[in-house]
Amino acid sequence: MNGVIEIGPLRSQDRAAWEVLARGYKAFYNTDVPDQGYEDAWRRLMDGTEVHGVGARLDGQLVGIAHYLFHVTCWMPDSCYLQDLFVGEAARGQGAARALIERVAEKARERGAARLYWTTKEDNTTARLLYDKVARFNGFIRYDYAL
């Protein structure tokens, strides 16, 4: 694959390729999702009212995905949370992840969001090489409280 990376909205015909990438993302983070969870996520992405998705295409094939959402804050205008970002192994290192981040940033600017942010595992060194180039680590650590 040495073509041009194209970024655009997820399309209904992307369903199967999206699921392969989404499952790869969840496997990377050791997160089990039942089959219905993928169906529900796809439906929400296609609805596009609460969560949004964009895809990276290389030579016409979906090779990367980003899911994002907007939320209100007490102290500033809306924030944009980049919830999921994943590029298939064969397409890594060709600019797809950076292009996906830039497209989400563009959407956040269009909406008037005050910030774009995301989380990753501390030991995700490969992704953090890119993140350290395009964003600033502000020292926050995330905690999850079981409900």
C-alpha cells in the first residue's frame, strides 16, 4: 500500500471493514465486547447524533477509524473527546492516524469546541510517539470507578 490516504465519514458499505478494525482496537486494549455491542456501536455511528466516526482509506480500502463525541463542560464551550483511534497494522506509519486526528480536530473547530483530547495506555509507546508530536501530554491520569 503506497497510495494516497483519504479521510472521510464512515459509510454503510464500510460495515465489515469497520468491524475488523474495531475488533482490533478492542483486542489491543484487552476489552471484550459482545457481538451486539459492535452492532449497537455501528448503529450509533451511522445515526451520527451522539457519536461520530471517520475512516482512513488507502487505495480505496478502509485502514483506520476514529470515533469521537462532543460534550459540555462547566468551564468552557464544548469539548471533543477522541474516544477511539485505530489503524490496521499493514497501514501503520503512513500517516493515517495523524490524518484521522487532524480530521477530528477540523470537526471540533467547526463546532466551536474549546479542546480536543484523548487517552491512551501509558505503555502504548508507538502511538505516543505520534501523540507527543501532535498534542501535549498534560500529566493527567485517568481512574475508572466500577459501577
